[in-house]
Amino acid sequence: MNALVISILLFNTITAQSSSPWKLSWSDEFNGNTLNTSKWNVKSNFTHCYPPDPCEEHQLYIKDGINIKNGRLQITTQKQTVIGPNGIQKKFTSGWIDSKSKFSQKQGRWEANCSLPSRNASGIWPAFWLLPSTLCWPTGSEIDIFEYGGNTIEDDIFGSYHWGTKCGKDKFPIPGKGYQPVHSAIDWQRNFHVYAVEWTATKLDYYVDDVLYFSRGTKDGYVMPTEEMYIILNQAVGGILSAPTGDYDGGVVLIVEYVRVYESVPGMLK
């Protein structure tokens, strides 16, 4: 390859990089053999829902539900009866990590490269989502970059946005929009895909592999989040999406290759 060709390729690469409206502000590539606890909290003996338990989740979050293997985060859900806080009996164990008090950001691009469980694990409920550290839910908003409800009929993932003016009163309780790639095969979500949201002052755009499939915005009457948000990755069982009737033998695993957060380059966003 001659010097002219090399110069052209280098110029094109630099130009492509400089034309991006985003610059990396935080990431975890899950290198090594253990979770980086300077970036993440791990929930232990935590149920997320308490009596009267309106979301009917069946898992207890434990530390053993979180592992790093081959440079990837693994959140494993297993069928086993355990006793959680206040003597609550749960039929599954699972994992939850979050960046509360360790990393948060207002607006930007948030993405994770993930392999989701099979739909045969009915009732499985992995999620990648954002919450504010202050304000009561849902007045500070909730951004669900993806949720997946395992069932034997469909393989949709869901992007959602929750917000309200009063504590405990969600104006948008129904999942925003389901999606699966055009011409996708059964269990397409078991392959690795990049799930992302781009959050600006006026809208939220939801992507799978850079395909925009859902938006919420101020022009539609929605109020955008006003606070910094932190990251949650977890895998629940049951809840509002579907009952846990599927195959959990050997454990059901959500695998995450990386999580990356970007902030906008001044003057670059349209």
C-alpha cells in the first residue's frame, strides 16, 4: 500500500471519528476476572418489590448472581427457593448491579452490547435501564433502554419511558414499543446486539444496532428527565410481562460484553 493510499485512509478515519456528535465519558469493558466495584454496586438479599408486591417478582438478588467470565458480565438466574428480607420466600435467585453514587450523567448516549436469554425461559425479565439518584419515582423519570420478557410466542424487546408528576403515579405504565429486527429468526436476541438510547434535552431515541425504532419527545407532550441518572443491569423473573413457566435448568444468563456512555460534543447535535 503506497503512502498516498495510507494518507487517504487515515484522513477518512479521522474525519469519520471527528464527525461523531458523541465522545466517550464512561465505560466498563468487563476485563479481568472480577467485577470492578469502583464502578458498580452489587445487590445482595434484595427483592426490589416488597409486600403487597404489586409487580409480583419471584427473584431474590444475591451476589452469586453476578460473575465476570471471559471478559463479559454474566447475570445468572436460577430456580431455587430462598428466604429474603422480612421472611419473604422467593423461588428464584438472580443478579443486579448499578452505578448509583459511582457514576451518573445527564443526557448523552447510553449503550450496552448484550446477549439475552432464549424465549423458552418464560417469565425471564432482563433489563438495562436508568434512574435518578434523587426524586421519588416516577417524578424523576425512568428510562428503560431495553426490557425483554421471555415467552414462547414472540421475541420482542421493549424500550420504554416512565414519568409522572406525583410519587407512585406513572403516566406511561405500558411498555413503550416492542421491536425485533426485520426478518429476524427465532431467538435473534441470543446473539449479541447493541441496545442504546440517545437522550437530549428534547427527546429520547431508542436503537438496536443503530436502527432507530422508538422515540419520545417534548414535541409529543412528554417531559424529559431533568436529573443525572445512573445505570442498572438486572434480570428479574415474572413481574408484569409473563409468568415464570419456562426452562430454567442450569440457570438462565444475560451476558454483557460492555457498557459505554457518551456525552455530546458541543455544537454537533442537530
